[in-house]
Amino acid sequence: MPTVRCRCKTNNCHGALVPAHTARAHERADLRNRTTSEQGNFKRVGERIILGDPLPYLGRNIRSPETLLAAVDHFDRYNAATAAGSRPLTPHDAHNLPSDQEEHELQYQLQQAIKHAEENPDLDQDLDPDANPLEDVDEYQDILGEAQPAEDDPDPFFIADGLCAEDTTDIMHLPGHLVSIYTVVSWLHLQFHLPKVACNALLAIFACILLTLSPNIEPPFVTLQSSNRVLGVDKPIYTLPVCPSCRNVFPPACSPHSHDQCTLCNEDLFLPDKTARGNQRSLKSPLVKYPYLPLSDQIKSLLKVPGLESLLDGWRSKPRAPNQYIDIFDGSVCKTKLKAPDGKLFFSNLPHEKAGPDGELRIGVNLGVDWFSYIRSNIAPSHSSCPTSFSICNLPPEYRYRTSNLMCTIPTESCPQGMSPHLQMFRSPLIHQLCIFIIGRLVRVILVAVVCDKPAAHKIGGFASHSHTHFCTACWINIANKDKPSAFTDGAFKARTNEEHRELGERYRNLTTANARKNFVKEFATRYTQLSRLPYFNIVEQVIIDPMHNLFLGLVKTHFYNIWVQSKILRPTHELQTLHEMLADFIVPGSCGRLPTDIGMPSGGSLTADQWLLLATAYGPIIIPQLWSTCLPSDGDDQILYQRVAMIQKLENEKEADATRKLDDRNALAEAKKRGKEAFEAEKARIARDKVAAAEAKTQEKLRLAAIKQAEKARLAAEKKAKAVQRKQNVEGLPEGHPRSQPPPTSNATAQFLDQEPDDGDSEPTNIKFSLHPDDPANFLKLSAALRILIKHQICDRELDHADRLLREYCSELINLYGSAVIKPNHHYATHVVECTRNFGPLHDFWTFLFERLNKVLKSFKTNNHANGELETTFFTEFQRTCHIGRMTFSLLNHSKTSLPCTVAEIMLKASNEERGTVAGLTALSKDLDDVNADAGQSYALSPRHQKTLMTTDTYRLLAQTLCFRYPLAPVHCLCDRPVVPHSLPLDRTAIFFDYVVIKGKRYYASRTVGSNRSSFVHVIIPADNPIHLHGEVLEIFQVDQSWREHVQSLWFARMRWFKPWQGDAGMVWNKL
């Protein structure tokens, strides 16, 4: 390779011999530096350059003193605007850490000791020899057991003072138009992924427009980077090094506890100090990155949002009633079980504690963990990431379900989904934060629950897999009893306890070999978990069974798809086709969403959790009985029941015989192993031969039955053809004008046989297909009724008892209807969901819809597709930026209502539409509820869109009758009518008509105003000793300003079309429900 002498100034080669391509690269670097240093065109947009003035050469674009002064003014403004969002220079940035790690830690501890002594001069006193050394023992230790100071004190992941970048961003001094422009552009970039080039162009266009309208106005910066610096969007995060070999996580490079090598396997944790080309690295970069931002920093950022702190204490002022659950603070965990360090209730809410015990702000968080796959390219393998996030229990749903109020961290790709020990290492930094969490005003944070799907819950909580012999996290049920009626009997199995789980986890932790740990898990179904370091945390109770995965993606999906569709109970060309026709005619409110009309078919796709919920609670209770009433044969009930019982008995016998054979084979192998290796191998060969013979016999039986079925079909076809020929001959022989006789009816059994779909290649021909059974709808409706109760936003103990009974009856009857083969672990887990509701309140406070939404948000970000944690670091950085913009948007609402920033923020929040999608109907319509009115104790808000017009004649007369009935002492009359009584007042015919009304977070539209009744149906309950339940359609929503004799009063009305109960024939199936 040819070499040349390089005399560049950037790398100071001083004429050294380097490869030609290196010399060219250095030359380009020199040119780049000269161009940057000489660049002087930083004038405001639209400023004129004055040419020809005598001035020393200051750069090719600076030709006048005015231009020079403009450039200086520009940089002054830029420095002032970006200084607040920049990171200050720290001693760590100016000097390298000491090379000796032990010396560095010693120096840090010495500095902290000197600082502590200076802040506490009273500690410098003589010791009392008679003092009791046990008097000052922390009370928390007596309550929660002995702590482990060597592990959590000092916190190895603590970022020392001076190394953390304080958030000092202050945009209040900026003009309103600049704040609005910068926020809108950053919001478009982060929320809708507008490219940076387009953002820069948009900023320049805004600047041109502003200068055109007002030449003296201060224009914005014209680059996205500058605007983000002004807003302070780019917050520093920390990257923890991860050992490439053992996957252990270590403190960041800026921590006094940092390590250059793994303490277990001596692997390097950071990249070399120099690059492959010999350049010095400016920062220490981990080989494998773990993006990390302390939980305390994220909560500090949240608390800076104006008004959020009062929201976090808002739960204290809610009215509470015994045995009623309206939020998570009515659950037994928050209400009676979680303890503070002083031994009292953590969420104590006595009358004198409305501002928190001792003025403290106490926050509860739920931990969510979920894996998702990210497709980096069409040829690269799928990439799995594991976002871990915290949601704040104190926030109302309308704020909790916004992703900007989540606190997130994302472990690196090297956290395998199936390896629980590695997963526990990645949870270590989070648990360290929860162990010592006290910040600010005295803010205490406590982990309330771990919310995730079952595989993740078993890994996080230290439980064995859900396919283990002891698969349940709440009790010690054996997998052999999973499909027995006892699995759904309350108290049939011993419950797990927190003390037992912690003791088994410590025993697992003390084992030293992988084989010993494997055998321990096989026997005791328990591993060590990082959660055991939280002394207040009840691992068995607070690792919840997620209702979204268990009930909607579990029970409902299993019943409809696995049982009805896959077992051909709903045949594609018969019952399923009828179901699709019914779905096409089904009308539901627009807020509920719609099911695909070809549900159950490949073209219908895979349903989401809220669609399964919609099927079970809205569509199913109406369509399923109607479907059975339409398709169930009227003369074959006894025959169907007989076939069903015979089939289930046959399946149970086969299953029991198979289990017995497997047990005999295991026992035979165990006995052969005692006799020696040769006997063991011979026994294995015998078992293999038996399996091959059984498979061959099954194949032959399958072929035999297929041949019989084919022959039967051929015989029936021949008979049908012969009958057709006979009928044709008979018709030809009839005299003209004589009617022909009807053919004899085909038996129901023959029709069902002919209508059956052919078996799939993988199906068992020995299994007679299930068919419609009259008891199927009643069984499914028990599940529907239980779900309708559990998803309520306010629930009581009596309703929970009813839901628990319905779920247990549903699962038990499922065995009788379809056999034990259809029973899954989810059916047993469902029996513990009601207990979770008693512990944590209504389902919407602890299900995983919010954390599933986070996956969708993260996958929408642009990434560089690099491995070793860089992709996760990009996810985390972009998510933090998005959260900051979201919180800043809420902050802008605190400006004057008529100001530009407040108006812009309202438009941005409305366009975000975060209350829709997966969590539709779960969060209140916060924009509409900003201006809340109260009427008869019901919170409501009217649509901002309205129209003032004349009422129709029928509405006008109906309103007059209503007012006379409502106010008998002040009667009114229509303008076109004569007054009945002398003191009657005329009724104005003008009214203000609204599109919709929002009541308790739900929109109800006026069908005549919007032209559709999809979202106009209501259920009204009139309170009384015997409450009256009415159903109807909202036709009009309007406001009338009625003039009484002394004043004008505004009145609001809704005109209704009430429905009448059906009094006709309900059909055979409906009569049994």
C-alpha cells in the first residue's frame, strides 16, 4: 500500500508516513475545521449583507461591522438559551478517574465522611459507656427481618453528587411564540416521526413567516438540534456495562463503584481506550450497554410538571365505603398490608394526614415487564427486547394511561427470555433504587405489584415455569389435578406463602452448581428473585395474575377459537357463516370498536385482547344464544347428548391409559437403571419399539376409518343418484297437471354426517367431532357474566363473590361439555383473579394494557439496528425525549388560557389521542372533562361544538309539558298556544344543540344531531327502593335559557326514545338462560 507524508493539523502528524487514504481523510478533516472556524453566516433570516466596506478579513461571509455584531448577538442568545439545558462541567468530565479502583473508593468514602461530619457537628461527642447499643436499632428491622447492608449499602448504582446532570431547564423567560414553535416541531419529530430535514425546513419556514409579518420579532433557531437544546429535551442517560459472558450488570463509568473488568469472569466491560485507527476515545463505552436512568431522576422530572404533585395526593380525598373497590387503594395490599419504615401503614390516610403522613408524599408504583420482537431487517434474525417500566398508582386513569407518565428502562438484548438467572441480574439496578428510595420533599416510593404475563411473572417472581408440576404461583396444585373438578374448588390445595417462598429462594441462592439448582427447581418449583431484597414485598401476593392475558387472551380465546372453531363445532360453511352474517348486522357504540366480520377464519386475523373482551361482554351474550337457536337441530337433543357423553368418556379413557403407560415406562426405566447400563438401554429400546408399534396401529386405524367413511359417502351418493333417477321417471309418467310427491326427509344424523367437514391431516379420525349442544350458550354466558362484573370500575365484595362462583362453575362445566383435554392452566389461574381484585381493586388498576401499549410506542422509533445494547439505548433515549415533550406540553397548559402556548398545547393533546386504541374506554376524556359541571351528583361535560337553532315542533311541545310537570308553580306555554293559566310564562323556542355529552369519561352522542345512533344507546337507572332500569336512544341534547320573572335560568335536557321489553317468543335456547 503506497504511503505519503501527512502534514495535517487536526491529528498533528508532522510529516509522518501514512497510507494515502488516511492522508486524504486527514486533509478532509483539516478542510472541515477551517470551514467551521471561518463560517460567519449566522445572521438572522432576512438580514442584508453589506459589501464593499473597508474591514479586516474576518471570514468570507463577514463583510461589515453590522454582520459581525449580528453574529455576536446570535451566539449570545444561543448560549443564554441553551445553557439551562446543558450539562455542567464536572470534575469527572475534566479529569479521569483514578486508575486504582480501591483508592478511588477510599477517597470517595473519605469525602462523604468529612461532609457528613461537617453537616452533623453534634455527632462529635463522648460516648456514653452505659448506653444500650440496641436502643437505636431501626424499627423496620424488627418488622421486616434482617437487612443485608453489604448488598444495598452503599448502593453500587448510586450516581454521586456532581456527576448527575441537574435539570435546570427554564423556558418561562422565552417569548410565547418561540416556545410554541420549538415545542410543536419537537413534538412532530418525536410523536409522528417527522424527519430532521423536514423539521429544519419547518423551523426556517416559521422564521421567514415571522420576519415577514413583523421584521422586529425574534425569530427561532433554524435547526432541530438548537431548538431541542433550548427546550432541554436531550437529557443525559447512563449506560451500565454488562459482562458479555455472565451477563452481570455493573455500575456506570462515572460511579465510584465502577469496574473495568467483570468481578466473576475477568472479562473486559469497556471498549479499548483507542479505536481501531488508533484514535483516543473521548468517553468510556461499554461493550454491552444497559440504558439506565435512576428512578429518582425520572420521578423528579415528573414532579416538575405543574399540578402533578396534587394529583398524586388526590386519592386521599376520594370518598370511600366499606367493601367497595374504586381504585387500587381500596385493595387490601395498600389498605392494610404495606408498611412504612416506622411500622405504620405506608398509605395511611387518617383525617389529619390529607397531605401525607408527616407531610410526606408517598407514591406507589407497579412494575411491568414484557418482551417484544423487533424486526431489524428482512434478512437479520428477530431481535428480542425486554422493556421494564413503572406506572404510578396514585395517578388517575386519564393520566396514568399516558405513556409520558411512565418511567422506563430497557435491558439489553443479551437478556434471554428463557433464562431466569440472567433476568434477575438485569433487575438488580431497579431493586437497588427501590431499596433506598427517599427523595426531595421526603418522597417515599414503594413497589405495589409486579404486572406482567405469566411467563414473565414466573421469571420475575422466582417461580418455576408454568409447565412445571407445580405450575401455580398462588397454591401448590399439581399438574395432574389441573383438569379435575378439584382444581376449581376453593381451598382444595395448600396456598403458597411469602415466608416459604423467601426461604426456598435463599436455599436456591446458596447452591453452587447448576445441576444442584436444576434439581432444586424440579423439586420445589422456586428460584431466588431480586424482589426478596424488598423486605415489605409479599412475593406470592404482589406478583399478580394478569387478567388481560388470563381472561381475555386465555379463557375467551380458548373457548371460542380452540374449542368452537378448531374443533369444528362452528363449521366454516354453516354455523360460522351464520355468525358472520349476524356480526355484519350488529351495531355497537363507536367507542367499543368492531370485530372483524370474518372472525374465526384466517382472513379475520388475530384478535387483540380488547376485541376478545368485546366478544365476551358485548357481542357474545346476544349473538351466541341466537346462533344456537338458529342452528341447533330441534329433534336431536337426546342423540347429541348421548354422542357427547360417549365421546368425552372415550377421550378420558384414552388420556388415562396414556398417562398410565407413561408412568409404567418411567418406573420400568428406573428399575432397569438399577440393574445396570445394559438393562437400561434394553428397556429404552423396548419402549421405543412400543411407541413405533402404537403409532403404526394408530395410522392403520386412521386409514381404515377413512376408507369406511369414503365408502359410506359413495353409498349415500349412489342412493341419492338412484332416487333422483326414480323421481325423474315418476314425474315423466305422471299425467299432465298432477303434482308430484315430496321426497322422504333425510334423517338428522345422516344430514349431520353429510354436512361434516373433512378431517384435517393432523386430526384424529377416532375422535367424533363435537356438535352444537343446548348447554353450550349457558356455559359461555357464565363466563360473560363474570367478565361483565370484573371489568366494572366500581365493584363490591358481593359482586366479587358472584363473579368467583360463576368462574368456578364455568370451568367445572367445561369438563363435562368438552372433556378434560380442553382445560389449560389459565382455567385454574382464573380462580385466583378475584383474590387479586380484593388485593388491588378493579382490574383496570393492575392489568397490562398500559405496558403492552409501551411496546407499540417503542417499536415505532427509528433505530440504527446495532447490537450489544445500542438498539435498546436508542429506544430508551427516544422514549425519554418523547416523555419530556409530553410533560412539557402539559406544562404549557398552565399559561394563560388565551395565550398562544396554552392554545397550541390543547391542540397537540387533542391530536395525540392517547386515550384511544388498546386502552379505549379505560381513560377519561381529559380534554372534555377540563370544564366539568355537576348535576345531581353526576359529573358531565358538553361538547365544545354546538349550534343555536329552533326546536322542532314535537320537541318544543314535549319540553313545555316536561317543564310544567317539573315546575308546577311556574307553568309555561308554547308561543303558538294560549296560556291555560293566567300566570303562565312563554317558552322560548330557541335552544343550543350539542353533539354529545361526556358522563364519567364516556361520550353519548345525539343521534339526530350527528346522523348516527351507534353511540347513542344508554342504560338509565332511576334510584328508588326498587331501582328502575330503562334503556333507550339519545335523540337530542340541548340547552334552554328560560326567562322566569326574576331571572334567566339555563336548563339542559336530553330527548330520549325509550325501548320496550320484548314480549314475544324468545326461542328454545333463550328460555333456558
